[in-house]
Amino acid sequence: AVDVSDSGLKLHPDTKFEEGSALKLRIELPSGLLREGHAVVDATCAWSGAIEGTHMFASGFEFVSTQPGTRAVIAKLVEAFRSGPNRIPIDSR
């Protein structure tokens, strides 16, 4: 992730995502943040476009809170991102 907020995140994947597509993001969390070590968050692609001169894309995703506790996990993620090295592995499914 290159940016994280309470409403979504920005990624630089090597694949273009279709705007409006729904997916689950598996977010690897810093040690000790959650017992499981990762969180799965429902998201929708808000936008995606090529980054000129690279093979990568810039893609924005909006979080969709469908499970209890999702907002608390997102708040912890935002806090970890802002205080850490700003590299959080994300896997889309």
C-alpha cells in the first residue's frame, strides 16, 4: 500500500483493476496488531490507471464494512501505516 485512510487505500499493482469491481483484500499486518497477523477487508475499486513510464498502475480502493470489527481493524491499519515504514503487503482475491 502506498497510502491508507479510514475510507480506503491506494496501491501500485502490476495489474489494472476494473473500476467498480468488488474484491477482498488480505492485508498483512505488523506484528502484534492482530492475533491472526492479517485482516481481510471487502473493497471496491474506485479508479485505476497506468503510471506513465512503468509497468505499474495506480489504483484506489474504497473499504466496504460488512463485518463487525472491520472499522476497528482499519483504524489499527491506518495507525500502523502512519507510524511505520509505509509498506504493508496486500493480496487481492
